[in-house]
Amino acid sequence: MSANGKAVTHERIFVANWDSTIKPTMVNSFRFQWSRDLETIAANGTAPSVTLTNIMNYGLPNALPRPAFPDEHRLQFADVLSISHGKHTFKAGVDVNLVHELLVNLFQGGGVYTYSGTNIFSNWLADIAESISATG
């Protein structure tokens, strides 16, 4: 089993704009945005991560799964008022951008076993035997 995972991105975006002429010399522009960006990465393997140095890796990778990396919600309101007076144009406005972001990325959450040196297989088999006897 490989030490990687499937990446999925879900993006939803809605934007609305409303321009209005209040007087011939006064224009207002209002903009609204709602969006969500959810990125996930699932793991192909199960816990724990096992490495046999220079031979193979399998199981749950160190940084997977990532159920929310990120899960971002955004609400934005922007309003600009433009006034023309003679050869001059004056603009004033406000932009409120509310962002809620959740990051879930538990590093080495499934546990990690690394075997190196001359006793790789004997150490590995001893840990498997110990796990079997503990659950049996």
C-alpha cells in the first residue's frame, strides 16, 4: 500500500455587484461575496506509518489525513460612493472581509515506526508479535 492520498478541492463562490446612480454627479457601487474553499487529502493507508530504511514505506503518511486544509468561509461586503464636482472626483468607501478558516493537520497522528540498521527485520517482527499478543 502506498504512503500517499487522494486530494479533493471543493470551491463555491457567489459574487453580486450593484451599481446605482443616485444623482448625475453621485454614483454608488455595492459588492457582496460569499465563498467556501474546502481542501481535503485522504490517506491511502492505515495507521501507523512504518519505514524500513532504504527498503520501503507504508501505512499512514506523517501529514495525512488532512480533513480540512483549509476549510475557509468568507463573507465580504464593499461599498464605494463616488461624487463628481467640477473637474474633481471624490471617492469614499468601506470593505469588510470576514474570513473564518479551519486547519486540521495532525502530524504523525497514527504513530510512527522506523527501522534501520542490521536488525531491521528482527525488530519489525518483534513489534508485530508484541502487537498480536497485546490484542489477543
